[in-house]
Amino acid sequence: MHKKVNQEKENKIRLGITHGDFNGISYEVIIKSLADNRILDFFTPVVYGLSRVMSYNRKNLNFNDFNFNTIRDVSGVRNSKVNLINLIEEEIRIEYGKSNAVAGKYAHIALTRAIKDIKNNKIGAIVTAPINKENIQSENFDFPGHTEFFANEFNSENYLMLMVSDKLKIGTITGHIPLSEVAGALSEELILNKIKVLEHSLKVDFGIDKPKIAILGLNPHAGENGNIGTEEKTIIRPAILAAKKNGTLAFGPFAADGFFANEYTKFDAVLAMYHDQGLIPFKTIAFNSGVNYTAGLPYVRTSPAHGTAYDKAGKNLASPESLRSAMYLAVDILKNRLKHKVMNSNPLGNNLLKDYARTPDGRENGSKNGGRNSSEK
């Protein structure tokens, strides 16, 4: 019995957590998310951050019982502990609520270290705490945000920013671009590709066999048959019809103004044409528990739906719910991917699932995994 328990502990997923902007709420929500030791039953946390900053925040938040294992790299990870890979030794000045280049520099260093480790199969997934999209900019980070950065690092051309909660999953056709450029960026090919990425993710990452996808229109009232814009007739509807020919359960285009009253509950996921069209209703419905997931990548990356929240930094006011949900979702998706792989690679998949486990890099092993089920959210 003890041997089986120890084996399950050894096979827990190693979850990389990048510290984001240390002048925001990232350390507060990381500490609050990991303070309850019961979370260690589901995964092994590996925080990419700064030991002195973590200690400072622990004292400031009065989480004196929160302990962590400071290490240089993943070789020192302990499965029964919160682990922190210390990026530097020198002291860093913390200025809660202020943006500066030093915070941006170490936010980027944390990302590069975590990406290197996941590529080398030393961690299973990455959860990113919020960055400041201005102070992180440099010759090494010339991207609008996490989503585009990860897509570039993993050479993924077809990817999707997907906002996830228990109530709603919504992706955006266009990403972080000016509203004035949205119409010109749309094409039948782009929309069809995003539908394909979303459908694949819903099947593989979320275990939905026949997902129903709703696609929103661009213009008010979905164009009113060309009276208020033609993109629905010339671009969006043809893409939906092409998806249907491929066997996808795609529907629309729907007028966005009334869709989120109750229509969205009839679908497994929604595709919006642009950032705010999707994120405004999502954050209204699920701000505290929402998760930002990058679908279409070879590795799993999630993030809380909120930003650095400088106005709350250092005040012990931040809720850890979104970051904790991001951690659990990363574990669930990794398990669903493995389950899908097992079920589709061997005719005896149902029997194999009784015995599979996940090593830190997400590969099959020979014993049952002690991880958390999706239904436990």
C-alpha cells in the first residue's frame, strides 16, 4: 500500500508557474493558491521566481506557515513541497503598484526558463502569472502578450486565445490588434482555421466528443443581411458552411448583443470576431474564476483571466481563485490529452486507462495517477 502511494507521489505532474510582474499581485495570488498543502495532492508546484520576493510577500501577507523549497533548477524539485527556482541571488527592490523595467526583465527571464524546461520534458505544463505588457517589451520580447509569445516559442501558426470557465468557453478570431484593423484582418481561411483549432481543443483538451460551436457576427445585428456591413455574408457565413462540410457542428453568425442573455448556454464554446467582443461578456460572467488558455500549442499553458492589478498590490486584497483555477485547468487538460492519446492509439485503451499515470513530462507510466478530476473544479 505504501509503495503504491509513494509511486503516485513520484508520478505527479510538475506544474511550472512563472511569477509575472513582481510589483503586481502575482506573488500574493501564488502564495494564497498554494498555501493549503492539500493542493500538493494534485500536482507539484515549480515556481519560477525570486526567493527574496517570495519571502517578503509571505511576511507582508502574514502567511508565516507558508514554506517553499528554494532550488537552482528542476533537479532539486521535491514532490511534497512548493518549489521555487530562484532566478537570481541579489536583492530586488519591490515597488508595489509601480511599473519598472526590472520587473519586466525578470518576468521575461521566468518565461524563458520555464519554456526551456517544458521543451526538455522537465515540467508538464506552464501557468503564467500576469505580466505588464509594456515593461516586458525588449528586443527579446516584441509581442502584444503571453499568447503570441508562446505561439512563437513553440512555432505554432494556428493557435487560439480561449477564455475558459465552468459557464463559458470563448475564443477570439483576431487577437491583440486595434479595433480599426479587425475587419481587414478577417478572412474565410482565418475563421475556418480558428474553428478547427477550437474544435480540436474541445475534443482533445476538454474531452467533448461532438462539440457545438457558435460563431458571432462582426457587425451590429450580424449585418442584417448586408444592410449593416457585408462581412457576415462574404466571409463569416462561408467559413461556417465550409466547417459544416468538414463535419463540424458550427452555427451562426449570431448577433453579439443578445447572444449572451442565454443563447450561449446551448453551445460548448463560442468564437468572437475580436478581443473585446469576447472578453467583455466573459469577464462579466466569470471574472473571478476565469482562465486564459492558449489552444493549439504542443504544450499546455494557462493563465488567470486578470492582469497585474497594481491598485491591489501589497494590500492583501487579491483573490487567488482565477490563478488556482488556471492551475487545476492545466492539470485537467494534460490528463485529458493523455487520455485521448491512450484511447486513440490502442484498441485496448479502455483497459490501459485503468493503469496509466503521468510522469513530470506528461508521458504514460505504469501506475494510476493520483491527480484531480475535471469534475472536482
